[in-house]
Amino acid sequence: MRRAALGPGSGTALAVALAVALGLGGCASGPPSTPHSPAEQADIDQAQSALDALHGLKARFTQFGPERDAISFGTAWFETGHLRLQYDPPLQRVVVAGSGRLVVHDEPSGATTRISLAANPLGLLLAGPVRLSGEIDVTDIQRSAGALQLSLDRASNPAQGLLTLLFLVRPDGTLMLSGLEAVDSQHHRTRFVLSDQRSGIALDPALFSPPG
């Protein structure tokens, strides 16, 4: 299995980049899923368990890219099947994903964009329970003493793009999701890093109402 290192990306919204880069057009039958050693499968199972257990999350985020040297900040909320990103000024943008679609609302202009989440890895990650197999092919695994990275693509159309899940390995060996990275079909890279995380909190369902 290949083990290429991933560096930080260099602002369009990450969620839009994920939905566009990883969304499917027409899908022919794809190649077989990437084979994994027992140790690699154990990493996949641990990552899947960490994602399944993740709920009631509030965190700050930093987004790098996709434009060169573009950096933006904001607050993220996650509940199983739902995600909200609220960008700090000057962007003042709200992104809500769930229930099969992604909605982007630009507050200064009032413009709202809606994108389907059907049949793409982001949609599958928001469907719950997460299954890092079948429709999602884990193409690359990197583990160190303090980190684990899993790269995913759509098994039936891998050319559409790559999504990487970034985890920190806690001292007790458990995983904490620390970010996402998307590389689209044009090789544009966007990284989304979480900080100041709080999980297991009760979130207002209104947070995930489509904006605009």
C-alpha cells in the first residue's frame, strides 16, 4: 500500500470543495477495494468506531486552502448525520450539511447555494453509522506514535477526488478526529483542522436547520 506523506494545504468553503470534488457523475462499476493487512484493518476498525462514537461536538476550526495561502477560521458543530460550519468575518459564511444536501449561505450577499450529498464520501460519512468499506474505499493508511490518517475515495469512481481523515492518538490509544483534507480531481488541496474540541454536549437542533 502506498504511504505518501500529506502536507498542509494552502477561501472557498471546505464543505463545498468536498461535495464538488467528491461528488459523482455517472458511475460505472469500479475496481475492487484496496486490500488491507490485519494491522491496517485494525486501524480502519478503530477509526470507524471513533467516528460512530462521535456526537455532540463543538470545535473551532482553521481552514487552509484551496487557494494558495488562503486561511479562514470559524466554529464547527457536529451531530451524527449533521454538520454546521460558521465562518468568522470577513467571510461571514454558514455551511450546513445533512439530510442528503449541503447548503451554503453567504450572509453579506444573502446568496444561498444548495448541493446534493447523494453518492459521495461526505454524504456517506454524514449518513451514520459510518462504514469505511463497500461504497468507501480506504486507499491509504498512515500511523505514527501520535497520529493516524486514512485516505478515502469513492470505490466506483476514484478519479473524482480523495478525502483524508486525520486523527490524533491519545495517550490511552483511543482516537480523536482532528481534521479533514480534500484533494479534488484538479489536485486542489484543502485542509480543515479542529481545535478546542468539546464533545458529548447537547446541541440545539436548530443549528442544523438549512440557512437562508
